[in-house]
Amino acid sequence: MVAGGFDLVLASTSRYRRELLARLVGDFRVVPPEVDETPLANETPAGLAIRLAEAKALAVARDCPGALIIGSDQAAEIDGRPIGKPGSRDAARAQLAASSGRTVVFHTAVCLADARTSPPRIHAAADSTKVIFRTLSADEIARYVDRENPLDAAGSFKSEGLGIALFERIETTDPTALIGLPLIALARLLRAAGFTLP
């Protein structure tokens, strides 16, 4: 048992989520979930984030009886169209050019699967964060992509790094949600499950 008598498990491969969870708790395990992340037909980005957060937590819960399992996912959209991780420099530059002077909405969901019961009890929460971009020149975009290499970040930026300089403002109720794990909501879910946090 870890984390004050609780077996706490993060169902994720994301180093960003690991770093965020470490802000709340010192001891937890990380177990990569095996989940197909392909969006369903006509699925909204918000619906995708919620479905995948729950799917990740439940996939790991099968192998971690007695644990509290945290799953999280994030999906972004611009004008109702989903945008994902760029994967290449050219795609990152194109995403940022499309976002220039516009608003991108990030939907971040977190699910706590309580595998102390069978079947596991599910507790979930979701956050929507609006990122309003400055008008960006092609040179600014190219310099940013070259410097921060945000190829694994939805929307092609890292708000915890230099990406913050791309924005006019951020509208959110939880600044950690944009990085990938809404800690305010997660803290609420953990306390409801009996986990002691300050």
C-alpha cells in the first residue's frame, strides 16, 4: 500500500500527468492503460475526453483490485473541429497558424475508479479551458516550434513552458487542467473517496 494506506494508481503514459499528480501525493504507481483512443463517429471532443478518461481508469482497474485508479484524457477543438497532437514540425506550425487570433477550447476529463468495490465505483469530473491566442506571425510560430518542439502536445504548445507567450489570455477554473490533469477536481474526487489531502 502507498499514499497513506491507499494503493493509488495513475493510468497513464504521460509524464505531464505524472508530474502533476506528484504535486498532490508523494506515493503512487503508474500503469499504462491499453485503450484504443480512436474517436467514435460523431463524438464531440468533450465526450471523447470523458469516455477515454473512464476507459483508461477501468482498463487498469481490472488488474489492480483494491486500488484507486486515476484516468485522464484531453481533447481540443477550434470552431467545433477537433485538433490533436501534431506529431511533426510542419503540422505544429500549421496548427498554430490556424489558432492565431482565435480561441481553442480544451476539454480535460478525470476519472477515479474505486476498485475497492466490484465492479469499481466511478467518479468523474470535466473541465473546459479556453485559450485565446494572440495574432501570431509565421516567424513567431517557427521560432516557437523550433525552441520548444511541442510535437506531443495537443494544440502544438506547452502552456507550462514558452507556450504561455503565445496567448492573449486563458479562461479557466483550474490552470492544471490545460497541462493535462485537473488537480482541483481530482483533489475533490480523492477526498470523497476517503483520501486525506490538506
